[in-house]
Amino acid sequence: MDPNVYQVLVRLNPWVTDLDRWPGCTHKYIPDPFITRRNTLSPQEGRLNLIIGPRQSGKSTLIWHLLSKTPRPHLFLNCEEPSIRDLCTSPALFLNEVERFAPDSAGLFFDEIQHLEEAGLFLKGIVDQKPNQAILATGSSSFHLRSKTRESLAGRAERHLVLPFAFSELRPHHRAPAVQSMEEKDVWEQLMLWGGYPEVFLSEEKQAVLSRLVEAFILRDASDLYHIKNPQAFRRLFMLIASQTGDLTNFSNWAETLGISVNTVIQYLNVLEESHVIRLVPPYVGGKRAEITSRPKIYFLDNGLRNFLFGGFASLQNRPDLGKLAENLVFSEVCKYTDPLLDAVHFWRSSSQAEVDFVLVRKNALIAIEVKVTAMKKPKISRSLRSFIQAYKPQIAFVVNTGLQTELTVNKTSVRFILGSDLADRLSVMAS
């Protein structure tokens, strides 16, 4: 083994020279306090657990917390290290080196796997060698794009998407119902303003942490991983879409504003989607009436990033964009409790200007979601929601608001008026 690689591996894995240091050496990677995530991992020998998600969303922390409870050590490989990348070229040679270096290892933990030039192919090769070790890897899903061979990990990997904190992960627990209600409201408003990135949520310097996060993505990932040739235009597009959160996209208009081609706009949006920063939400077209548009809407997966780029962090009481913030937060909560491979999130707009914020298609069930920023006093169904119910007969319609909790039935559709903080629980029950 190359001496430089050896030194890096020993530094990353001090237990190699002293087994008594495991699992104590894992603790420095686990923040205090540690907030339990809803994602569960079950590593198995010879199988890959692939944890993807945006930068700093807690992917590595999730794994370190799991490993801290395992009796046998796992070999940690930080793929941002150039020497580790040199080691991870040939799967067969890599496994041979690992067997000689760390025979006591029960598993492999590849962090930031997207930095490998052929990450998908390398992981496929590792799994196909059928090592008697569990394999864990974190990274953005962008590493699939970096594999020139487009080798599939189908049947070889358990994929887990880790997004910033969901409300249910932060829900306070208090015996007094009045205190519980006020604390839940406070957490919901923090998510609306600052978002749920773990370091941001737990920090006293939230804006500074968000600044570092945005700059790291724009200056580092965009240039190093995605080779963006015009970072200034990329930055301006990032800010432009933040100003139009929840609006219909207009690629031609954006291209003209930024002085770039429509294809470049689409390429940049793909980068932002692959990095789990935004999502383009297509319209729901049920075929029973003329929908007015085929253009998608655009949302951020975290309110804090959106507010840093546009809108700022003024109090929620008098914000002109309060409706957009509430809608974006509900969207991000929906994304945390849906599977992008099995569920589809849409919006609906008809030729008569009727509109429903979100339409969720889940396991052949149709769910409508309407977002209100007011504390409703009595149940009132908007004309738009009523039109959608009449046309498409969804099983359930949620009206998310800040005060009313009740239920009624319209044309056999259960219309449930709920708090935003209760939406995740309702979606979780429906998924089970």
C-alpha cells in the first residue's frame, strides 16, 4: 500500500492500530444534541445502503450514529481525499488492499462518493465482488451522472433520501397541551423562516451558516462537480428562482434575463434538482377538462435557502411573501414523506383559473392539498378545491391552515382541515 494512502487511512480509522478505540472514535462525528432522524438503515453483508441528499442534510451523521452502536468497526473512506480517490479505482484491487489493511473491518463507509470519477461503476464492482462486509455510501445522486458507463445499481442498493429536518423530527414533547401547542407553532415558524438544515437549525448564527452553505454549493459543487462554465449566471438563476418560488416557470424569459440559452437554463435547473435543492412540479392533467398550462412550477426543498437568496429573515408577522413561505414549507414536508419513485406531486390549474396547490398521487390514491396562511374559524371550501373534487373525486383533501382542525365530506371526498404541523403525521399514516 502506498505510504501516503496508509497514513490517511490510519488517520481516518485510528481503531486499525488499537481496536479498543472503537466505537469511541465515532463520537466526534455525532453532534450534541443528536436529533433522531426518521430514516432507518439496516446494513447487510454484500449489499449497498446508499444515502443521498443535499449537502449538509445529515447523511453522514445518520451513518455515524448507526455505527456508534455496532460492536465491530467499519472502515471509513472520505472520498474528498485525493489519496482515497486514487485507492478507489479498481474494485478488486481495492478490496484486496482493504483485506490486508483492516481484516477486522465489518463494513465499508464511503463518504461523499460523488467525488469518485466512476462512482456508480466502482460501487457496482464492489457489490458484485460479494464481500462479507456491509457497504454504506453517502453522496448526491449526481454521481450517477458522473459514471460514463451508466452502470445500474438496480437490485444492488437500498436507497435512502435524507433531506433537511422534517417537522416530526423536531416536534417538541410536553405534558401540558397548551405548552405543546405553542412550542409546535414555534418550531413550524422556525422551519418556515430558517429551514431545517441541521447545522442551521441548531446554530445561534443561522444566517452565517446558510451563507457558507450557499457559497459552498455555488463555488465548490457547481464548479468542481458540475463544471459550470458561467458561475455568475448560475448564481443569478439561483436567486431568480428564489424570487419566483411557487410560480410557473418561464425558461425563455429567464434565459433572456440572464443572457444565456434556454438549454443552459434547463441544464442549471437539472443541476439544482440533482443536488436536491429545488424541484420542478408538473401540472396534474387528469384528462377530464382542459388544463391551462403544461409549464411546471418551482419550489425549494428548504425555506432557509430560499429566504437567504431572496426575501430575507424579517419576522413572519408582516411579510408580503408569507403565502409563498407557507406553500413552500408544506411542499417540502410533502417531499419528506413521499417516495419520488412511487409517488408523484403535482399542482392543478384549470382553464377557468381554478387552482389547487398540490395534488399527490400515491399508490393509486389521489390527494388534494390546499394551503391557507390564515387561522380559519369555520370550515370553508374554496371554489377551486370544490371544482377539483367534482372533477377528479380525490379520496382525501387536506386544507392546511393555522387554526382550524375539523373534517367534513364533499361528494364522498373526506375534506380535512389540519395544521401544517400535523400534515406529516397524516401522510405517514397513509403510507403505512
